[in-house]
Amino acid sequence: MLNNEPDAVLGPFSSPDARATPWASVLATIGEAEVFWLSTVRPDGRPHVTPVLAAWSLGGLCFTTGGQERKARNLKRNPHCALTTGTSALTGVDVVIEGVASVVDRRSEREQAVADFERKYGAHLTNPEGTWYGLGEAVIAGDVRLYRVAPTVGFAFGKLPTSSQTRYTWPSR
């Protein structure tokens, strides 16, 4: 698992006075974001994009899906994907994590990820009236697939008032 901090480099399209966004700030953005967009590739090469819940856990960005959903079928053929989040405004920070998705098989890891999801999404997952109540139990039991995206590259796009493009890379495993 990936637990080390990535290398960060400020990109060439940044404002002259911009600074690289610290990785801790990216993790904070990921922790506060409620909706992520998962991009995968269909068997015929066309893109597929769908909203998902996601949490940083197990050294990567985790999300869930049913085994027969389009995203799961796409990932079975091609595990490379991207998860994005941010704001729909011209201010703030947008984040992109690219990597390779793999199904989390170990029950202890699924339990850890569920705990991280429940901490993040709270009553949506833990309250009997929550939209996704019971998801945690289904993930732990293996009835719903849990994926972990091991990041290969990431980006933070700082927007107004100072534009910045920070690229993150992780040392080889």
C-alpha cells in the first residue's frame, strides 16, 4: 500500500507568483469533497464518466460499485482510471487522481475503508434513514465491490486569484 507522500512540482501553466499546492491541502480537499467523478474506458474505447462517493483510505482513493455496473466491467478490462473532484466555480482547487484500480479482497482492509467512509459521510451511511445506509455492511460482506485506486499521478489545479497547476508523482513501489 501507498503511504508515502508524493513528489510535487509546480506546472508551467501556473501564475508567475504561484506555489505548489501542498499534498496535505489536497488530502483536505479530498476529505471535504462529497462527490467525485470516476472516468473509465469502455471496451470500444469510448470514455465513461460517472459520479461516485470516494474516500482516501488504504493509501489510495477508494470507491464502491456493483459487480455488473458499467464501471466495474470497464475496470475489469482496463484498470486505469481517473477520479476528479473540486468546485464548479472559478475559485478553489480541483483535484485529479490517476491510477490503477484494484478490488480490495481482504476483509480487514474492507473494514478499514468502511470506517473511513463512515467517518467522512456520517449519517448518509450510518443512519437508518441515510441514503446509503447498509452500504458499509454490504462492502464488508463482499456483496458490493470496493476498489482502491493506487495513484500514479495526481494534479491540483488552484484557481483564482492565483492559478497553479501542481503535479504529484509517487516513487516506484
